[in-house]
Amino acid sequence: MHRHPREGGGPYFVWNAMDSRFRGNDVVIRAAALRLDPHNPQLHYSLAYWLEKQGDRNEALGEFRTAYTLSPENLQFKRAYERLSRKPKAHRASGARKPAEGV
């Protein structure tokens, strides 16, 4: 298994999980990487980023929190966690109609 050259650890294949060859298996690959190296903040950040892109805000927030907790000096992790913490939750789907007034 290859290692990410800048981080000095963690499975390198996770960084390429967004590659089209892995579509549909992203979460499996990322979960496997976390089992191999659960204390790697970059892996948690990578999973959080993917979860957010998939619309799973709560799970993404938890993974961003873990990444930031494991590496509090990393400003990228801090900003991502704070950004998602502040982001308002959607109350209805974008195509949902407003209820009629006075009814």
C-alpha cells in the first residue's frame, strides 16, 4: 500500500477515492482506510468532505470535528468544522412549496 508523501502516513489510495474508478465504493474505501489508521486526521477530513458533498451534513460535521480534535493546529480542519457548524440547516427541499397564507 502506498503512503501519502506529504503526510508520511495513511493510505494514499484514499486521496484518489474521488477518482471515477472508485465511484460507488467511496464510503467503503474511506471506512477501510479509517480502520487501518483511525487516528489520522487527514482521513477523517477526507471522509467529512465526501460526506458533505453527498449531503450528509451531520456525519460530515462529526468527521470534521474528529479531524480538528486530532489536529487542532491545522487551520484547514478548524475552518471546515467552524463553517459547517455555522451553516443553517435546510428546513425544506428546494422545490417544496410554501403553505398558502390564511388557509
